[in-house]
Amino acid sequence: MNIALIGASGFIGSALLAEALARGHRVTGLVRQPERLTAHPHLTAMQCDVYDTADLAFLLAGYDAVLVSLRGRGKHDNGQHYLTGFRSIVQAAREAHVKRLLVVGGGGSLQVAPGLELLDAPGFPEEHRGPAEGPREALKLLRGETVLDWTMLCPGAIIEPGKRTGRFRLGTDRLLVDERGESRISVQDFALAMIDELERPAHPRQRFTVGY
């Protein structure tokens, strides 16, 4: 496939890029600093400002799918910076008539009990609350979307460097935990699950999650 990847140089975005290229897809990496991307025969690096909606719409036209790995401003972001960028991406995707939009979500919006999301559960780290708000609001925005064919994949509570094992579980709205009660996934396996979804769509207009 010919895909565009917003945020291809980030922690999760770089794993998505590696997985997509390894499977033979052609990728246009849309990033603030194209020089940060390592050259590859199937990679085109382009500078992108997600807050410039009109320019972004021009850049997104003509791809089989667009992947979005958007970051906020770390612990100093209350979610609004992220959400402003995400709204611009969604509007640009509409204007570009994007065929499919696949989005990296956040584990904070997953349920740990009926009606209780991880972000609102007792003990959720205060320093992560702001950054987790943006992806949660992005999910609400997508659930009201009537034009785009979207999918959001959320990691567990912890996403970290590790191995590409291919041994994980998929879920929908409930936080997945292992036999030790831990919720985690390697960024490599997260990328594997996302590119699986790209190649074999199974969650149209849905959020799903991946974990061990």
C-alpha cells in the first residue's frame, strides 16, 4: 500500500514506520524535521505542520491510508495542544477524501471497571493526566465522525521498547492485563497489531486495544 504516516519520527511512529517498511509498504513520513528519518528506498520524508489544515489536506491526498501518531507537549500539555492538532488532522483528512484513517490512541480511555476509565481511576499518575486527556477527547471526536472511515488502536497502561513477539491479545474497550495484573505492550508488537489492521481491516469506526 501507499500510506502517509504523521509523526513517523516519534517513539510509536518510528515503530510503525519500521513495521510498514518491513512489510513492503511505501510510506511518506510527515514530520516536523524530515532529516530525522533514515533513508529507505520505500520512504519519502516530508516536512509537515499538522496545525496548517489547508497544507496538510494537500499533503494527505491520494494515499490508500493515513496513519496518525500524534504527540502532545509532554507533562506540560493539558490535552488542548494535542486536541487542536488532532482536530486539524481530521478536518484535513475530510478535505483530502482520505480512504482510511488509523490513529494511535491512549490507554487512559480504556475501562478498568464498568463506567470507570483508567484515567479516572484512583492512583492514576498525576503527571500523566494532562497528556492522557488529549487522546481520550480525540476518541470522543472520532466516535461522532460521520465521514471518515477511522480506527483507533490503544496500547495498554504501559507501552515500552521490547521485542516483536507476535504473541498478544486484542480487546475493545476494556484494559487488558496479564496474569500478574500488569497492562503492557512492546512498541514493536503495538506496531505489528496496527499494520495488521491496516492490511486486514477488522475494526472499522471502532477503538480496539492490544496487550499481553
